[in-house]
Amino acid sequence: MVKRAVVLAEGSLGSLEGKTANILVMYNGRRFELVAVIDSTHAGMDAGEVLELGRVGVAVVSSLEEALEYEPEVLIVGVATIGGFLPPEYKEVVKRAIRHGLEVWSGLHQFLSDDPELAEEASKRGVRIVDVRRPPGRLQIWRGEVLRTKCGRVLVAGTDCVVGKNVTVLELAREMERRGFRPGIVATGQTLILAGAHAGVAVDAVPSDFCPGVVEQAVLEVDARGFNPVIVEGQASVLHPAYGQVSLAILYGCMPEAVVLAHDPWRALRDGFNVPVRPLEDEIKALRLLAKAEVVAVSVMGYGRSGGEVDEACSRIEEEVGLPAADPRRDPGKLVDAVVSRLKRVGKA
């Protein structure tokens, strides 16, 4: 049963730092029915208006007390904080939410259920605190069973962080559902777990030896439930100096038969680093070399760009690398066409 939820996103709705709240608004109803967003900087607006989607029926309010008027059952901590820890002012919001009987779901690096004060409050009120980044209790290494799935395996990889991988996953799934497929989603980060993936784990919270194994097990779980294809969320880039090890673990974990590569063609430096983004061709070659992974299309991050800018970028990419390119929000069909064509060639569609 989908529960009514409010997301705490103070000062971040509509920004790249607020991607969890943004995704929950854009793809509302998969895991939670989002009824309000707490962000005093946009209070009084509809959340869809902040994201330039038009009105979507999700109120933006300035406080938890205002949000309670919409009768939520869950508080989602959707803020990006320094170091992934809960600041004191947000802890007070969480505490008040628990006292009002709300479940708390958090994607922070800090596990809120380990906080003695919050845990005691939750126990008193009989509510859960769910830390979606907590690794599973039982871990195992990669065994190669993923190579024998009935489903087609699709990876949405990236050329950097924050290049639209979550949006690409969800738009591919939505378009495939429209065409009569039954796609499953495997999340590898907290945002897609909260947004309603069919299985998943925050891979960067798992000890490194077991990272490919947890991805493999998630794919096998969704495959066993009859979903086809299974779309796996990638992280960062396999050539990223800081995060490439996580990207590589996901690549090996799912051993994809088709890759859609998410890319921001206007970005010169890696997000948060004074390091140049590697050429698109290098990323494509690396994926092929490392796992014989076939990149079938490029998903272009068109957020904040005009249609003309996106069209020009897509045309340039298609000329440079010889692959179809599209903004997943504007033309998901072009990306899905490429995926389906590839899966047909390997007998999985």
C-alpha cells in the first residue's frame, strides 16, 4: 500500500542538491504518495511549479506543522547535507515527526535508527525509522549467476555524477511500460530506492568485495519475479577518479547486454572536482573493454536547456559517436528503440 509522505528538502527543491525531492515529485506514486515538500524558500508554491512541470498537486510548505495538515504517514529526509549527517535543526524536525506518529525514511550516510534519542522516541510511538543506505545483513561475492538471467539486462551508466541517470532509468521504464513491457528497476543509490525501485541497495555503503555481489543478487531477485528487462541504475562513471570503483562494481554486478550512457555535453569539469570530464568516446570504449558492454544510446541531460540547445547537442553526439542521442524527458522513445533493438539481437525481447 502506497503511504502518504512529506519530504524534508529545506532550501534544495529544484536544485541539483535536491535531486531526491525532485525525483519524488516528478515520479510521484511509485513508492509513496507525496503530499507536501518542506522548503521555506518556495513555500506557497506547488512543487511542480518549482520544477517547471506545472501544477502537480504537491504543496510546498515552510514547516512540518503545515505539512501535517495534509495527513502524511511518512517523513522522508530528502536533504543533501555536508558529510551526510543530520544537522541539529533537522533532527528536531525528525523528532517532532516521530512524536506525531510518522515513519521516518532517510537516505543519509548517518543511520538515524542508531541515534539513541530518535530510536527511543520511535520505540515509544511504535513507528519505524528506515535507513535506506544500511547494507543488507547477508552479503556474498559475485558468482556469475547474473549471466544466465531470463531477462534482458540494461544498465544506465554515466559520464559523471548528476547527469540524469535516475531520470533516464524512470523514463525508460515508463516508456517500456507504455509499450507493453514489464520492466523492473534495480536501484544502486538512495534516491531510486525511495522513488520505488523493485530492488536495490546503496552500493557505496557496502564493503568493496561484496559490491558486485549485491548488484547481482538484486538483478536475480527482480528477474525471478518475471520482470523483463531489468534496468539497473549506474553511479558516477567508470573513469571517475573518486567514484569509479563503485561504477565498476555495478557494471560487473549486472554485466549488461545494453547500456544507455547518461551525459551532460555542456560540462567541462567533473561535478565537485577540478578535473576535466573525459571524452564521451573514452567512456564508451572503457565500458566495452571492461565488460564487453554495448552502449546503444546516449541520454542527454537537458535540464535547464532550451529545446534548440538539446537538439544541437544530440545531433553533435550522434555525428561524433554514431549512436542515437536524446533527452529522456523529451524523447524517451528514441532511447527505448535502441534498447529494444539490442535486446532483440541477443534474444531477450
